[in-house]
Amino acid sequence: MSFYQGFNLILRTSILKNSRLGHKRELKLSMRNIPCLLHVPPKKERGIIISFTGFSMSGYKDSRIAILNNAFAKMGYRVITPKIASIDALEIDPDTLDEIAEVIDSVSGDENLNPNMFRPAVFAPSFTAGMMSLAIAQMPHQSVSSMCLIGTFCDFENTIEFALTNEENTDDYGMHVLMKNFLHYEIGVNENMKKLIQTALEDNGLKRKSPWLPNLLKTTDHETVELYHNLRHDTEFRRKMIMGSWLKIPDFHAWRDRLDLSKHAHKITCPITMIHGKSDVVIPSSESILLYSLLKEHNPNIHLELSELLDHGDLKVGLGIFKSVRNLARAFGYFLKQIEVNR
């Protein structure tokens, strides 16, 4: 049954895609309300899933998470995707952990969004998956029924250095996210640099057919353009600048401790499914392997799948799909099975 469920999910996120956004709702937190998108299953509910988005220019309305949400809903799961303001703004901030934890806790007790009062399951990709894991590590045991992490990090510092230096990665989106977050600690406030980085992110994330960056570069001062060019094209220069700026964050040691999942993984006791692309060029699969090794010492309910069907969280459909689809289906099936066992 769990294999069938997992295969059904793969089918609905790769071939039978539906990118319709959910219904707009508000989630009540302690000090404010935040927007969220709700997908309700057409028949009897089997559980509830909170799906968090990655660092996407489209934020919580990202079409990839919408496709996944529709697939979950069609299979009988109520799905809620909250707007986490810092993630939508592509900001890396330890305070986000507290907001994620509050969202999970609030959904658990919200009679309107969670009328069956199910214990929520959670899903997240990439950097958000690591941050979600850190949030759950600080929550009471059994706060969630099941976790699914796609391409997560474990050691944050090693992960950002890899993302900055891996020359096999031809997509510079992740590199620009790190520049946006940390460069100003090294060079100070530079509004022209901020505009260049933001425009590059938008060109990439919004898939503009005619990029705006070339024209902006023409009107930007020479010194900033030269620095930007070096950051973008000189790997070692970029590594020194961004890793140096990381060390200059105020309260750096507190930041590093809160974002280091390797130090907090032992606190997570719920069932966990980890799926990572073997050839992920943004966050290496060694991060999930490390996390698995730390988790299995304290938590027997762990499933790790290193898949040839994924790159950085996106499904690759090709001739080789039939060789690995069974294992990927079993992994997703494990996540879904644990929802119903522990809801």
C-alpha cells in the first residue's frame, strides 16, 4: 500500500501535474495572522500536511509546491502552505526557526484549518528542510506525525561553502541568495550591489526571457560592477568574501549554533523520510548521509533515499526513471504511511 501511495505521488508530480493554488486563508499566530494556502481533499481526510516552500522568488505561491500540494490533496491529505515572510524574502535568519515552530503548533490546534485535529506532518525542500528540522528539534516530542526532507543540509557552514565553490553548478541562484544574506557584513551597505544581486535573483527565479541585469550593469558605477564580476566569476575570491562575511555576523557564535543541525539532530524523535538527489550540486547528498548517521543513533524510524531521479529537489524524468522509481516511491510511501500511523 505504501509503495502504491508513493508511486501515485510521483505520477501526480511528474506527469499528471496540477499547479492550481490553494484557497487563501489566514493562520492565527500569537502576535499576528499570516496568510496561508489551503488544499482540501475531495473525499475523506487521511491526515494533514504542512508544506513549507524553498527559497523561491515566487514565495509560498511557488508552482512546484502547488503541484505537490494538489497531489497530496488528491490522495486524501489536507495541505497547508504558510507564508513565512523571511523565507519568501530569501532571508536566512535563525529567528525563522521560532516562526516555523509556532506555525506547526498553531495548525495543530486550529479547528478551522485542522477540523479533525490531526497531528500535522511536515514537508520541506533544501535550506528550508534544514531549518524546519531545527525548529522541530526545539519543540516538544511528538509535535509532528511524520517529516519529509528533500535535499536538506546538516552542517550549515559546510553547506554554504560547498554552494559557493562547486564549479559543477551552472545555476548561480543559490550563490546569489548567499551574497544577498551575507555580503554586506564584509563590504558594508552598498545599494547598487544590492540592486545587482536582487536583479540577478529575479532574472533567474522568475525565468525572465529578457534579463534585466545586463542593462543595470551598464548604469552601475565601475567599482561595484568590478566587485560583482569578481564575486560571480572568481570562485576563490567569492569563497573568501562570503565566508569572511559569515564570520562577521553579530552574535556569530549564536547564529552558528542555532543553524548547525548536526548539534540538534538527536532531539528529533518523530519518523523522518530523507530524500536527496545523488548528483545535487547545491547541497551535496553527503549532508543527508551525515544527518542520517546522527539521527539513527536516537531514532529508529528513519528512511534515507539517495535518488538518481532528483537533482536539487526537482524530479528528472528520463530513460533511467524506471530503474530507480521503485525506491523513490517506497521513500514517499514511508512518509505517507507514518502520517496515518501517528496522526
